[in-house]
Amino acid sequence: MVPCYMDFEFQRLFRLPRDAASQLIKRFGVSAFYPKAVHLRPRMSPEKTCLIGLTYLPTQMTMKQIDDKFDVAESLVRNSPNRLQDFLSAF
């Protein structure tokens, strides 16, 4: 879904240029804020975690709307913005 967006659409939706978001995703993926896999449950990708956070923080979308948009459980949407905020505040 996200790779299909044109650059101007991506920036409008996520409030960041695509290259800045890519750098953020790479840094988040190797940081201590990116959660480790628990048991046999697969973890959500750093890209999806960051994009959910970037969608939730500046908008008034509900968590239910975001979990529908990204096709994830609402509990994952609840945790993603907090992880992203913690990561960003560490700088």
C-alpha cells in the first residue's frame, strides 16, 4: 500500500518526506525501542510501526480507523505511537 503513494501523497499523509521517513524507519529498526519477538508471535515491521505512529500522532483518526487502514490488531496500534514517541524523545 505505502510504496504505491506518490511522494507528495506520502508527505501529505505522514507529514514527512519519504526519504526522511525511510531514515527514521531504519534507525528505529535497529534501536532498543523496536520490540523483540515474543514467543512464536511474529513482530510487526519497523516500517509499519513507524507509519502507524506517524499516522496517529498528527491526526484525529481513531485507533479503529488506523487498524483497518494498516490491517493490524488494535492493540498494536495502541503501542506503536508510544514506541515511536519514546524513540524520538531519546534524541
